[in-house]
Amino acid sequence: MSEVDRSMQDVEAAARLLDAHPDYRVVRRVPEDPRSVGAGEVFRRGLYVDVETTGMHAGRDRIIELAMVLFGYDEGGRITGVEATFDALEDPGRAIPKEITALTGIRDEDVAGQVIDDGEVVELLQRADLVIAHNAPFDRSFMEARFPAFVEQPWACSSQDVPWRSLGYESNKLEYLTYRIGAFYDGHRAVNDCLAGVHLLAQPLPELEETGMARLLAAARRVDVRFEAFGSPFETKDVLKARGYRWNPDARVWWRYVPEEDVEAERGWLDANVYPSGQNAAKETRITAYERYASRR
């Protein structure tokens, strides 16, 4: 046995000793190839994506880094392993804001003349059955603006499609969740975020007796109906808000998602509480993973 092997054995033995003590918690680096315990044969594939950008608005800001991790999962939602990774920089054609450089470490000289290879991106996408991001509304808006092939793909969100808060987690931020499962990573670079996200989904959730990936898949298969309460009287805003409706200032409408099986009940509630005159002007839109988290209309 080499000195390196002996040293690693000593480190692992020390880690197990600390982990067994109630006053200590050992945090390990996110592995380069996350897997679920007991995973079976590959059933389908997910493509975990993360972007670093010049700002928050896909309409006017640009991607400066794109990372993707293609991984397999079995029929039970257990992750079988990483099959490919992608990480590339792109010149946004403008100066990167100082606050973005401070956050990501990406400088103008790093991206100068760099272009993401669209062909490589599409090739990986074609191998995937589901696209996943930790803040899917944000990442999806930028990916669709830069790569039209992502428009027609089903999307899921590892932040919103797993009920982290109801499971006792105080935040659904990726770094916090990763730490809570006993892992850490070098954050604010896209490929590290992707590997951390896949590792997070690979872990079993004792409260649910399934992995995070299994719960995410169940949410992705769900069908919702988006209700938009057009023409709602001003005085109904408080009851709409209490019902869980959110205000969209651009469309000037209150909206919420309702599970498909609850549609009739929601129509009745709107008739009784928002449109008592019988002039129900609510718009209903069926939402699946193909439309969910998309900012486009």
C-alpha cells in the first residue's frame, strides 16, 4: 500500500470518528460523479444546466458561462451516474459588471473572443429526456433566448419541485441544501453548481423514502392549470392574495397554479368570491413540464 493510500485511509478513519461524535459533523466535497446508493439500470437521462450571466434579465443580459451535466437515472428515480459534462465561456459583447465579476470570478479577459459551441450544446440536449436547473425560471429564460432548441423541452426545478421547506430545511438555496446533506463545493462557477445539484438529487430523503430525483420526477409529471383572474375588481385583491394568487405587474393580472383535479373547485371559488355577477373572465392555461417555468407567453 502506498503512502497516499495509507494517508487517505487515515483521513477517512478520522472523518468517521468525528461523524460518530454528537458534537461534530463532517462535510465532504461533492464527488465528480454523483450516484445514488442501490441505483439500477439507466432508464432515462437528465441534463442539469446552470448559467452565469451579466444580469438578471434574459431580454437584455447575456450568458457568460454555461455548464451542463448529463446523467442517467433508473425507474425508481435513483441516479446511476454522470455520463458527460460541458463547461464553456462566452463573450457577451459588452463589459461584465463589476458585481458579476465579484460574484463569479469571471473577468472580461476570460471571455474575450469566446463563443459557446451550439452544436455541442444541442448534441447533449438530444441525449436528454428532461432539463433541470436549480432556479429553472431564470435558467430557462436565458437558455431559450440563446439556444432555441430548449424551447420545446420539458423542464424541472431542483429548488421548487422538491418540498425542501416542508421537509424541515430552512432554505432551498443550493449551497445550503448541499451543506445540510453533508457536502460542500466551490460555488459560483456553473459546472460546480451542476455537480452539486445532481449530488443533491441523488440523496435519499428519509422522510419520503425516496431520492430527491424521484420527487422531482413526480412533480415534473404533474399537470397544473394556470388561472389568471382578468377583470377582477380591485376590492378582491386581498381575497385573491389570501387564496395564493400572485400579482403580475406586466400583464396586470392575479394568477396562480392549480392541480388539474382541483380545477372545478377553483372555478366555483372564483364565481363566488371574485366574479359574483356571473361575468367570470378568468383565463385557464394547461401547464405541463413543457410549459412550466417558461417566461414566454
